[in-house]
Amino acid sequence: MNKEDGYSHLVLMDLLLCKLSPYLHHTMQSIIIKDGKNNCIVWDGSTVTQPTDIVMNQVTPVAQEAPVTFGHDKSQIYMDIYNTRISYPTARILFGLADVKACFRYPRIHADLTGAFGFIADELYNLATAMVFGSTALASSWEAFRRAIMALVKVFANRPNLVIRHKKFIDMLKWEEIDPSAELTPTFSCTINHGIMDWESD
């Protein structure tokens, strides 16, 4: 919760405010525990404990939201590597992937709705100011940012002044030495994969 507070994803308040305000909802929290990974707190907008309960995920429809497509990116990266190897069978292939910190928290919740997405944790009321993991609207809210980033990358990726501007960070990169005895895995052209495509005409 300290991390979430540090990123300004929430505003901490005294629990007493829940009793005084008609606008503060408190959603249950769950935790996902996986071996070898940090525990992940999840905002649970789906679980009901009584037949009369109304939870946030029941009142946040996503039928009119943009289709969520970023789940296909991993497959696309594999296809890009395969096609690059077809066209350049002996070349070193370097991939730069963006690790967008807290990307799903980028979309901010409108001030009038922060109380609707609030929750109790660490004996404090947490007014949610950024999107919450577990909401039906989470992924579709990030989709607009993701598409904008994808479009901007195509426009700005090859600007030479970026290398000068970000030299301090580029100099931090360390590349592992390539094992000269390692053999490259060959790939072969087929009816689906033809090698590097002409992205300008696609």
C-alpha cells in the first residue's frame, strides 16, 4: 500500500469517513499468491456475500469499450523474431521492450467516482484515484493509452536526437557477450511467414 500511495494511485483517509459520507463505497480486497513472485493485492469487484449485494463490476459495463488487443502482443513478438531470422539468418537480433511501470494505473478515475472504487486496507480507507486491478473497466481503460504509445513509437523511434537526449540511460545498458560456440536456430519461409515485411506498405 505504501508503493501505491507513493505512485499517487490512492488517497489515504481515516475509516471514520466511511460512516460520515454517503459517497464512499468499500470494495473487498483479495490477494494473489504465486511462488517466486511478490504477492499481488486485487480489488475484488465481483464477489457478493448476500443476494442483495451490488458490486462495482455489475454496474461498469464494457460493451461499448474499445476491444482489448494487447493480449496478442506476445505472439506477435514471436512472429517478428521468426520472420527476422528468415530474412537475416546469421545476424544478431536485438529487441528493446518497454516495461511500462504500473501501466494499468495510467488511466485516472474521475474525481466524482473515486469513492465508488474505494477500499479498506491496513485499517485505512483508500480513495482510488487510479484504475484498480480487478475492475471490468481496467483493461479497456488502458487500451487507449497503449494504442497511442504504439502509434507514437512508429513516428518517433528513429529520431536521431533521441539518442543524444537519452544518452545517460543508453550508456547504462550492458550487453552480454555472445557465446561464439552457440548455434543459431534456423527458420524457414512458409505460406504464413515470408520474412521481414514492408511495414510502410502494411
